[in-house]
Amino acid sequence: MEGINAGWLSILPPIIAIALALITKEVISSLVIGILSGSVIYALLSPATTNVIGTVFDGTLFALTNNFSIPIIIFLGLLGSLVYVITKAGGSRAYGEWATKKIKTRAGAQFATFFLGILIFIDDYFNCLTVGTVMKPVTDKHKISRVKLAYIIDATAAPICIIAPISSWAASVMVYMEGSGMNGMTAFIKAIPFNLYAMLTIVMVLVLCFTNLEFGSMAKSERLAIEKGDLSIAKDTEEIKEDDISSKGTVFDLVIPILGLVVFSIIAMLYVGGYFNGNMTVFQAFGNTDAAIAITYGAISALILTFLLYIPRKLMNFKEFMDGMGKGVGTMTQAFIILTLAWGMGTVCRDMLGTGEYVGNLVKNSNMTGSFIPIIIFIVAAFLSFSMGTSWGTFGILIPIIIDICTAIAPEVMIISLSATLAGSVFGDHCSPISDTTILSSTGAGCNHIDHVSTQMYYSIVVAACCIVGYLIAGFTRNVYLTLGTSIVMLLVLLKVLHTVTEKRKVDIKN
């Protein structure tokens, strides 16, 4: 299906979908309406349309199938199976009991989640689901709400991947940065200190781990968890009855399968990237890999390992293992649906209506003063990423444009502007309800998706506000220490002020 340039109408479908999701608290119907509205706009404006109704149906079908990632869907199903059989075998319960003895405070449980998220920096999908699987038993024991867990997971996924030189994200970004006149790796590394959203998000998570400076709707969720034991677990989450869980499970029955998943996935990334052919470095292999396929191989291998670990020891029999796999896939049904619709919305914006091209041309044709380029780019990237639900698509559209603009107008802010593009893209992706990483974070934490979006958005916007001030300073001074220092101080002050305001209002925690 050939795309069109729908102009300002191209931003209407994501706005409709996002607004409806936030108003109704129901993301599936909101995404369906957003996709249909995009198909209607396409049918009415496309010169190739001969039958409007037929084109609407064709456009909707194209949106739902063009960007559909079978490996990611398979990986989600396999991971759901792995989590289910680990839980049924008693591994999760044994790990939770052990970890509770070792991690004695809520702060420790939150920091452990943060630290694990930092360690798993290879890929954001892998990060979201693995960290949630491992840490849910621990955070539940310490009465940490599932939406707070989802925030920590989300905040250590994309924001960490975007500043890790060896990650699927870095490999993608470096390709676009080659046009900056520098080696892609050199440009990426130089951009890291100015990636304010990633840096400030890390600072914010650490502060929230060790203090009680909650605010907004997250403060309400945390009070409900502490005072009433209401962890905000998603209603459609299938909890295994206590009597059905094996009493023979040990800590290693969780650790070995999850460690196997990590190791097998990394080996698979190297294999898919061509490392074992003998003519690539590790970094080149990570840059050349297909992470979706690789983590699917890793999940299959981890399930085989788990089967060999459980069946001979009679933690469960063959039929129970296979039944558990089927039920585990079933737990991911809502994630399948939401992801498919989110990908469909991305197709409507990118491939049918030309949302990215429209916004990109607005930037390219504007008369920007050199010192204001970083702050403007941050805002534009945030809006585009939020609307399309993708950081990667935003990188691909904006980075070549930014390189052209900076080369012609202000070469001295090239690196800062590239950083602003990455930071804005991650911010938009971080708080967009149609972002795949946001969806996977709520899935990994086992909380309602819109609850995760609405609680996280307050925190993301506060960090973004500090970034805007930081990029204004960076554009004029180009001093990383002054930029980072001012932004961090502003963030800490805002956290204290917002927490104080929230406490004064005494957030109502009644149902």
C-alpha cells in the first residue's frame, strides 16, 4: 500500500488513540478507533481510492499485518510459558522467600530491581520481561505496588539501552550517526553525557528507591500497597493457586532457567549477528544481529533447560509441564493484542499517512537559531515518539535531518542536538501508551497497562521539564558539567516540592 502525505491530519489518529486511552482507561478499543480513523483519512485523501469503504478495510488490514513481528509474539508466548512453569514448580516462591530474607527493606527491593535492570542492558524487550519475572516475588513481599515496579522496569529499559554502547539500540543509532562526519561509535559515545533524559531518569529512580518522595497518582498507589496491601495487580493476571505449586522447588529452580535465558539469548545474538562465522568482532555482531529472533532462540533454549531441570526431579510430570506451557501462553493474550494494535498504529503513522515526514519537514523548513536547536529538537522528538509510540522510528526520521541542519547552521551543537534527539525520542516512547516497551513493562510487572501509563507519566514529565532547561543551557554554553549539574539540582528540588505538595493534599486512597 502506497503511503500519502496527509499533512496535519497525519497526527490526528495517534492523538485520538492516546486521548481515548487516557480518558476511558481502556487501551484496546482506543487503539482500534485510532487505527480506523487513520484508515478513513487515508481512504479519503489517497488519489488511488476508488472504493472508500474497501480502502478503509484494506488500510486497516495493512496496518495490522505490515509491522507485525512474529518473533516478538513467539518470544512473549515462550516467556509466558517459562514464567508459568517456574512458578508452578515452586521456583518463584522459593526465590521470593530467600530474597525476602536477604533484602530486608523496601528500598533494598527497589534498588535490586534497578540494579538488575542496569545489568540487562542488551535489549529493552528482554529487559522488561526478565526483570519483571525475577523481581515480582520480592517487590510483592515488600508491598511495592506493581505500577511502581513497572516504572522501575521501564526506566531501566530504553533509558539504559540508549546510553549502552553494546546494545541493540546503540547499534541502530550508530548507523544513522555515520553522516555526522564522525565514526558512528565515536558520535554515540560523545553524545552520552548530553543524553539528559537517560541520565536524569537514572538519578530519579535512585532517589525514589531510597526516599519516600512519591507524588502524583504513584503516591496513591504506593499508599494503597503499604497501608491496604493493594498491589494493583492486573485483574486479568492468572495467579496459580497456592495448592497447585510444588513444595519441592528451590531458589535454583528460578535462577537456573532465568540465567539460562540470559546466557542463551546473548549467545544467540552473537550467532544471529554472524560472530561465529569468524570475521566479526563482538560489537559488530551485536550491531548486525536481529534481537527479536535471537531472544526467541534464547527462550526456546531456556524452556528446554527448564524441562531437563524439572522433569527428572519430578517437580512436575510431562503433562503438567506441557499444560503449564499452554496456560503460560494464555497469560500473554492481552499483551499480544495490545502490541499488535500498537504496531498497527505505528504503521498508520509511518507508512500510510507520513506523520514522521510531516513533522520532519516542519523542523527542516523552520528558521532555527543555532543555540536553540537542541531544545527545539528535544521537544519535536518527544512529540513524534509519543505520537508514533516508537523511539527507533523517530531516530530514523530525525537524525539525518538534524545532521543536515547542524552542518549548515551550527556544527558546534551537532553532538548536543543528536543527544537531544535521542533523549526526546526515549521520553516520548517512555510515556506513550502505544509504545511497545511501555506495554511490555506493564506486562512484565503484571499491572494494568493504563495504570502504568498514568502513574509513570507524572515522573517522565518532571524529568523532561528538567531536560528542557538543560538543553537550553547546553545550547548556549556547550558545557556538559554546567548542563548536567543544573538539571540534576532542578530535578531534586522539583521532587522535594512535588512530594511536599502531595503530602499537604493528603491524596485520597479510598476506593
